[in-house]
Amino acid sequence: MKEFALSKVFQLLEPGPVLLVTTAAKDRPNIMTMTWQMPLEFEPPLLACVIGPWDHTFTALRSTKECVLAIPAFDLIEKAVDIGNCSGRDIDKFHKFRLTPLPAEKVSAPLIAQCLYNLECKLIDRVARYDINILEVVKAWTNPDRKQRRIFHANGDGTFAPQGKNRDLKDRMVKWQSIL
């Protein structure tokens, strides 16, 4: 064994997939890129994510208590990285990255038409000490017209991994048949 830097441990556990988070405070939609999230519950679907005061999205999420988590396919990888390298304080990211906002049904934040999935979410709790936000998914959408179906994950070091070939082991998941 060789010692591994504690400052890089997160790279081993980076959960992925890469998400695009939309908000709409003061009728101004914004998008940020996020990789730190974790499922918490199946029904209702709950997840935890890190969005802190260093993110422009933080203020909008805190004021509206809602957002959309959009899951881009692999063909949007460069846009997702570029979105994460600029601030919505300075630019209109929908315009700059030629993404199409669509109205959501249960939240004011827009869906992203080019994404494979869109999850409308409500902020239901927050662990301020760690900037962890607990979101409840209140509506989920899929885009069946998307030809590219692979999502991608951040490795935490500036590299990304596309989702590979799936292996179906549902028949072995005997303990979890009720949720599959």
C-alpha cells in the first residue's frame, strides 16, 4: 500500500452524475454545474447536495426554496464544464450556452430542454454547517427524443467518465425487488 493524500479522498468517492441546477430568483433563470449529491430516500425521492454561499445559485435557492436538477447526456459535457467555469452573476447562461429553458410544472425554475432528465425539486431542509441542502423531487421528466442516452460522472480531478455499458443483475437483487 502507498499513502494517499487526504485532500484527494473526495476523488475516490465522487458520486456523480454531473448535474445542471437551474434556479429562477427575481424572474432571472440561472444554471450551475454540480457534482456533489447523494440520494437519501426512495419515496418521496429525497437527495442531499452541496450548494454553498460561494455559488450564485445559493441565494436563489435560499430565497425561492426550489430548483431543477437537470441531467445532461454525454454530448453536453463541454457545456456542463463551461457552465461551471463562469458565474450567473455576470452572464445569462441559458443564452451564452444556447440552452432552452422550458416551464416546469411545480417550481418556478426552468427545465433544460436539451437534458436527458429534469427533476423539479423543493428545498425541505438544510444542514448549514456543511452547506448541505435536502431536496425533495416533486416532479420528474425524461426526454425520450434524445439520441444520446449516456450520462457522465466527474472524477473530481478535472476528468470525466461517461457511463459505460450496463450489466443487468436485477434478478440477483432479491432484497430490493420491491423498489426495482
